[in-house]
Amino acid sequence: MWTYLETFLLVFATDILYIYYVKAVTDHKIWRATFWSMVVTFTASIAVINYTENHWTLISSLLGAGAGTYIGMRFIKKNNGV
């Protein structure tokens, strides 16, 4: 059960962090984009290991991706007036 929750949280976090990465790239912030790309790769890599070992965790991954993108976009929109 822990693997499903872990995978959900990792992909949830990855999607939120990816939004910050895209924003840094859009804003031409080289070092900030570099940092976010490393963090995104780290969290995504752990999630990939989880659902490679247990394909059923893809369901948790999909749910985490949807929730992470939704929450991340709402947060960015609220705080940056996008």
C-alpha cells in the first residue's frame, strides 16, 4: 500500500515542480530552470522505478499527475496572476 501512496505523492510533486521548471524556462531564468530540472528528474525517476516494479502503481501515477497539475496550476495562477 505504501508504494501506491509514494508513487502518487512523487508524481503529484513532480507535476507541481515541473510547472515551476516551465515557468523558469519561460522567464529565461537559466539557473532556476537548471535547479528545477534536476529536482523534477529526481522525483520522476523514483516514481518510474516504482511503477516499473509494479505496473498497478500506474493508476496512482495517473491520479498524482492529474492532481499535481491541477493544484500546481491553481497555485501559480493565484500567486503570479497568470
